[in-house]
Amino acid sequence: MSKKPTELEAAALTHFTPAGQAALYHIHLAQQAEKDEKLKLENEKKKEKKLREESRPEEVKAGEIVDNWIQDWCPPLYQFLNIFASPHLAIGIFISLHFAFWYTTPWHFHFFISWPVIHFIPIYCTWKSIYTTKDRILWLSYWPILCVIEYLEVLLFKDQARAMIWWPKIKAIFCVMMYSIIDNEVVLDSRGKPKDKKPVFGAIKIMEKFLPSPPKEREKPQDDKEKDRESSKGREKEKDRTTSRNKEEEKKMKGKDRKKTK
């Protein structure tokens, strides 16, 4: 028994006009692109599975795991620590210096402990973003939030903020969370399918709530849609007429050539 034709093949047998053939060709391209994308995703999953199976515990390096974890969780912190040494070594030095400062300085200077995380790291990353244009939206969102926090600190606590040991710790944790990745937003392609993942930082997530949403595209009224359909139909008819005229002219030219040869 013969194989049944697909919908695309069946449509190709009935649509002999150039417009119909062009539409079928575009449908074929879209279907082929979808198939290629599925194959690409399947191959990537197979490669990841193969790498997981091949990885052995004795070949895994703890330093690389820590570096990848810092980079995935907080890219600005990774960027800052990478200046001095490998991030897995620099973060140990960073924490030990904080403890040394905590035990060797008087209590009224302890509010300086949180300054590297709140001010120095964001200042360095903001300076880098001016030249690289990377994470510029993050730091444009971070600094207004920090200004509001410090204004509320002065307004509520006044001079007592330096005496409170717990407040700088909470402030530092909150600031680190603001320039850390808290979620991954799925990016869709033109066909509405997941294409990539976009990291969402805490500061941008907070500022989105206070900013107005972008205006939505207005839908065309039905009259405009009908006009567009009529114009597209008229164009197709004109194309069919021109093709038929060209064929008739070609037939006439061939007939004239035959008469001349006789």
C-alpha cells in the first residue's frame, strides 16, 4: 500500500498558484526549523548526561565547584574577588579579615565591617559597568534603593545606628541579596517557545514594582483587519493575472517562432 501524503504534500497538490506555493514553502521552512531546534535540544541533553556519567569524584576539584557556585549565585562578588586571587581563596581571606577586624577593633568601629559589601563592591562593579555596559540596569536600580535605606536609617535610628551590632549585618545581607541572582526568567522566541534563561537580580525585581509597565500594543480593529485581508487577496489576484499574461505571451511568441521556421 502506498503511504498517505502529509497535509503539506496534499496542499501542494492543490495549490498551483505562486502565492500558494510560496506559503507552503514558508510553512515547510518553519516546520524544519522546529525539528532542527528539537534535535539541538536533545543533543545538548545527551551531552550533559554523558558528561555527568563521565565525571568521577576523584577528578572533581573543590575550588572549581566553589568558583562556579559564587559566579552562578552572585556575579558581582565573583568579579570583585577575582581581582586579588581565585574566588575560592579570596573569599576565605575576605572572611578572615572581617573576623580579625571584629576582634581587634573597638565596638564603635564595627559598623565599618559591612562597608566592603555595601559600598566597595558595588562601586567597583558600577565603575566597570560604565565601560562595558554590562549590568548597568542592576546598578542603576541598586543605588536608589541603598539611598532610601540609608535615609530611613538616619531618620529612624539617628546616632544609635553605630551602637546597634545587629543592624549592619542585616543591612549587608540585604545589599548582597540585591545584587545576587534570585530567579531565572525564561526568554521565549517568536513562536512562543523557551529559547534561553535570563538572570533576574534582586534590585531590578524591587524597582520593577515601582516603575510603570510599558504600554501594550493596541490591537487593530476589525475594519483594519478586513482591509488587510482584502488588500492581500487583491495582491494575490494581481500576481495570478500577471503570471497568466506572461504565460499567454510566451505561448504567442513560441507560435510566431514556429511559423517563422516553417
